[in-house]
Amino acid sequence: MNVTAVVIVAIVGVTIIKLAKLMDKARQNKSGSSQQARQYDTQIAALRERIEVLERIVTDEGYDLKKQFNNLNKDDDHVA
């Protein structure tokens, strides 16, 4: 085998190793991003649940925000 053939084989070998490492890294990033997507989905579901609870509180017939503000104003008038 001449020197040129050895150099070509070495270059091809190094290139194959680098490509394999890049492909492995890409797979790891893909699995990491899917894990992050699952975390986002979990957070979004929790936030939706909190919003639903707040909507139920605000739309509840027994929840009278204006009355509560008036009561607070009356309490402030008595203190002052």
C-alpha cells in the first residue's frame, strides 16, 4: 500500500468517526427536546387547571367581588 492510499483511508476513517459522533449527538438532542416538550405540556396542563379553578371562583354566584370591595372600603373608613 502506498502512502497516498494510507492517507486517504485515514481521512475516510476520521470522517466516519466524526459523522457517527454527530449523529449520536443529534439523537441525544432530539430525546432532550422531546423531554422538554413533555415538561412544557405538564406545565401547560397545570396552568389550565389553575385557570379553570379561577374561572369557577369568579363565576360562582356566591362570589360577590363588589361586595367584598365595599366591605374593605368600610373597614378602611372605620380605621382612619
